Amino acid sequence: SLMLLLVTGFIVTGYGNVSRIDPGFDTNNLDMFSLDPVRDGYSAREAETLFARLPEQLSRVSGVRAVALAGSAPFGSLLVHTQHGRLSALPRDGDGRPVWCQGYSERIGANYFATLGVPLVSGHEFDIRDQQSDAPPGTATPAVINQSAARALFGGENPIGRHIQDDAASYTVIGVTHDVRSGWLPAIPVPTVFLPLTAGGLARSRTPQATVLVRVAGGTASLTAIRDAMASLHPDLTIFNVQTMSGNLDRINAFAEWSTAVYFVLGLFS
């Protein structure tokens, strides 16, 4: 019974600590919704055109400060919801054994980190040209990596312009961003490579839908205004999972608190 009580205590403490960790970006005044243009009848080319034009179209809505797209919502689930694989990088001189680590990948659109309010450590993020189409065959796809991936693959060296690989392709590092958590678990940031959000890349993912992130000025724009704008601009598209980032994070933290309470009660009975 004492052993069960100790184990339960560690679990409760761990869940409590996880639920209090800052996700790494400002969740206030950040709205989001999901869409799946391919499911709604768009071709790959039409979806690429939509992805390129939608941020500019929504930025005209009163009170909207920034708009970006992503393959999935940041901190949008309990677990890390990105694809998992092995990342590797060769030494700068090209000789020697490659350095590798287990990492994750996410698809994001232009100005994604600016919309979140996450500054880049070095380099730059994607622009609209990067998300319009996949890189031509035989060329490396541009990529942004987080600090955890930069430390794991390059140590203290400058990663800008360096090449990394995973099981499927080769990438050229154009930027390094601060670590941002991808889910409630794990509690620590994980090495992550961010790739351009294109219709082709989205179609190959396990969840072929896009999340639109809208940063608004406090009190001047609302989810209702965004819904009305989408209904006017693209009446043939179905939008879903319409919510605020703060509300989504509150639900995740509420689940963490509920789980903590359940384990605490179980510990008392044990």
C-alpha cells in the first residue's frame, strides 16, 4: 500500500507540474479554426491558391492583426500529434559519421511564428513562396528547426544553411525558433523540424486538414466576425473546430486537473 501511495504521489505531482507549464507563446487573443479544402472538392492546385490568399483575405477583417496556417493547431492535443522520425546531419566538413536524433515534423505556413508571437533565434521563417508548392525533385526543402533540434544535431555551431535528413527527404535549414511545446505530454520540448505547408505535403499527412490561426486585437474582433468573413469569402468551405487558443488550453488543463484528482482519490483508497 505504501508503494502504491508513493507511485500515485509521483504521478499526481508530475501531472500537476505538466499542467502548469507555459506553452511557449501568448495564447490570449488567438483564435483558430480548421478546414479541409480537398475534402470539400478543391484540387491540389486550388488548395494551394487558397492557402496563399486566405491570410491576406482574413487580415482585412476589422481587428485582425495576423493570420497563419498550420497542419495542426499548436498545443492542440494531449499528446505530441506530429509525425515522428529520425533526423540526421553531417559534420560541416562532410567527413565523419552523421549526428542523429529522434525528432518530429510539423507543417506550417508563412508567418506562422510571427502570428504566434514566437521570435526566431536566427534566420527567417517561411514566406508565401515556400508554401505555394513542394520543392522540385532533387532539391532540398527549406526547413525551420527548434532550439532542441539545433542543439541535438549541430551543438554550438550555426545551423543556418546546413542540411538535415529524415527517412524521406533532405532539408536546408533557413531558421531556428525558440522551443514551443507541441502537446500536453511530454513536458519538455522535443527536437522538431517545421516544413512548409503545401497542398501536396498536407495530402500526404495522416490528418489532411489545415488549421487557421488568427491573432486579433483584444476586443475588436471575434470568432463570429471570422465565421462571417469565411462564409462570405468561401461559402463552399466547411469550417470546424472554431475556438480560442486560451479556451482550448483551459480544457486541456482542466483534464489534467481532473486526472490529478482521480489519481489522488485512488491513492487515498490504496
